[in-house]
Amino acid sequence: MHICIVGGGKIGFYLAQTLLEHGHEPVVIESEESTCQRLANSLDIPVIHGDGTLIEILRMARLEECKALIGVTGRDENNLIACQLAKKVFGVKKTVARVNNPKNAPVLKQLGVDIAVSSTDNIARLIEREVETAAIRQLMSIAGGDASLTEVLLPDNFKFHNKSLAELWIPEDAIIIFITRGQEVIIPRGNTTLQSGDHVVCVAKDTAFHDLTESWGLS
């Protein structure tokens, strides 16, 4: 998945590294030349030197091919502008903005940013959870974004195929609500088995969902 990150500081570097490790294709836009050089030397990804609030710079990042843009500069207004341009000019479906001043979060959401967060760790987890993929789809955000109702498609090579829920580790802050298998809806019990191709719907806090997908080999 192509994902554009505006801002190449510590947060931008961490996000790019994490996305790369998960098989995504990040591109970073950074205004400081020295930071661009450091990123280019550390990560094997495209790094663009320029202002991420300018259309011509965003075009250089092939933003029309990106599924998401994440603004993580040190200025809330720059993150907002980058997100607005991504949606209105390039048709990017999902935008995430770092909020340096938590009071600005409601304003950014009102102005069209899909996800406005002030925690570095939450940004990384939200990217995995909120940006839709073929395997993971968020159905509803809960408790101001601290938890979610999420549907997970178990892959063909699911390593716990035919294992019961009682045999699997499930975090305390995660609950399996129901499973769909073809046209059948299954209300899970401890002896309910999981099979490749199942759609598993769960409610979980951010950290618990991340731990669950990692434990099940889905991240």
C-alpha cells in the first residue's frame, strides 16, 4: 500500500520504518535537507525534499496513487493543509494528522481530517487499524478513538486454522463478538474453531487489537 508521510522527524522516521516492515510502500516529504539525507541513508524508501503543503511537492510524491496521507510535522496547520489537499486535490481516502496541541484535535476533524491524534504510539497503531486493507477493516471507532469495532479476514494460510478460541491467546481488552463463515453467523464460545476465510468481528482497545493481530500472525 502506498502511504505518504509529511514530516521526516522522529515520528515520521518511526512511522516509515514500521510501515516498511509491514510490507507497505511509504514515501516521506521533509522540508529540511539534512533530515532528508538521514532518512535516505537509513531507509530504502523515496524521500522528497520540499514543503508538504504545496501541491507540486505532493504531486512529486505521486499522491494520487496513495491510499493514505499522514501529516506528522511539528505544526498543526501544516498537517491540516496537507490532509486537506490530499483529500480535495488528489482524492486520498484516508488522512491522519499529528496534533501537537490537543485542543486543536476537534477543529482538525471538523475541517476534514479523518483521524487527529496526539500520541505517537497511537498513530502507528491507527495506521494499521484505520487504513483499510484486504484483511482488516474498521467498522466503528469507539471511545474517542481509543477502541474500535473491527472485522478481520483470516487468510488462506491462517496458522491457527481449526484451532478453538479456548486454545488461542486473546488479550483481556479484546472480545470476539461474532464470526461469519460463508452465509453462517456464529456466536463464539470457547470450543468455537477458527477457519481460514472466516470474518472475525471484535471489539478491542488499540493496544489489545495490535497485540491480537500480532499474536495471530495477521500484522
